[in-house]
Amino acid sequence: MSDNSLLYSFADGVTTLTLNRPDVFNSIHKPLAMSLQQRLRECQDNREVRAVVLTGTGRAFCAGQDLGEITGPNALDVADIVTQHYNPIVLLIRELEKPVIAAVNGVAAGAGTNLALACDVVVAKESAAFIQAFSKIGLVPDSGGTYFLPRLVGLQRASALMLLGDKVSATEAVQMGMIYKVFADEAFDHEVAALARKLAALPTKGLAYTKHLLNRSFGNDVAQQLRAEADYQLRAGQTADYREGVAAFLEKRPPMFSGE
């Protein structure tokens, strides 16, 4: 990770991972993809990490794939890039037992959009935008886009956005249910930090179990999902945070969750 394409910081239980290639709009090349995979694994293993923020430097969140890697005599195979670079990142985000916030600070295009949509909570600057840019260069959406986007906005709208490659403003993205919230540009950093601290202070295991249930809901029928809810409720009821939450409620005081 010596190329400095991914910045890392940790404070107040929150790890911030910042894509740091502003000269190419934080487009992803192999070193950045591998660094992001490694850092996400570290976040899973580190019990002090209770929330993760994924964001970018400069004017863009992420412009997707660095096209320099797929052109020229030493070009990487597109399919290999998808399976080795992007798919592991998406799976790590979904399997990470801590909430992941995509803090979209600027344009998110192609795989950049879809990596954001794989996160648990997506917020954006008012000036940000989202583009399913694949059709403009003859490729198909990847990085989970064909999985997440139809579930967020519906099949008809997802089809149009992917086929036409229309730019969606952050405000439009909220209105269609693609993302959670938009913050004014000047308040963005403050609002993201507050949101991350709020999530980090919540019962981490309960949030992880909720995330597992949401992941399962895409493939379960109602009966299967009800059984899964009962199973995870049993697990949640055995946590220290559950006991603390009940005690705090009865004692009429704010809870102090430990994440255990």
C-alpha cells in the first residue's frame, strides 16, 4: 500500500478509507483495489473499528475503472479485473460486520457508483452525481450494479439508467430511493462525521445481525426470512449490548454500548 492511492485514518471507533487519486478522479487501478480489499479485511478483524466511511479526495468520489489498465500492450483482461478487483470489494463490504457509509463527495461513475450502492448507507454532497457509464464504452454494469440498483429504484428505472447512461444528481438520487441523504457541500464533512460517530456508538453486533438479515432477504421467501429473524433475534438477545440497552431504558439513562 505504499503507492498512497488509499488513505487511512481511525478515530472514535470510525475508520475512514479515502480513495486518493484525484488527478484521475479516483479511478481504480490494481494497487488501489488491492489496498481497499486489505483495509476492509483489517476493519473486519479489528474489534475497535465499529463503523467505516468510504470517500474520495478532490472533485470526484470515484470515476470507476482506470481505463489505462485495459488499453495498450500490457492491458489487463476486463473479466479478470471484475473478478479479482471489484467483486471481492463488494463482497467484503456486504459481509463486513460493521456499517459502511459511502460518503459520495463528488461524481461517482461506473464501478464507482456501484461500489457506493453496495454500502449500507449512502450520503452525498448536493453537487455530487451518479452515472451508470458502462454503456458509453460498450460494457455492461458490474460491481453489483445489476443486483443493487433494481432493488433500490425498481427494474424500469434501473434499466433506463443503465442503458442510457443518464447522469443522476444527488437530489434526484434521494428522490428515487437510490441513496439515503444529501448534505450541503459546506456541511458535508461535518454531517458525515456525525453520522459515522452515531453508528459507531450503536450496538455493533445488533447492527451486524441486521445487515446479515438484509443480505438474506434478497433470496428468502417470507417464511425463511421470519425464521432468520427469529434466529438472529435470539443471538441479539444474548449480547451485552442488549442487556445494557434494556437496563438503560429501565433506568432512564442513555445507553453505553460496548459493541459486544
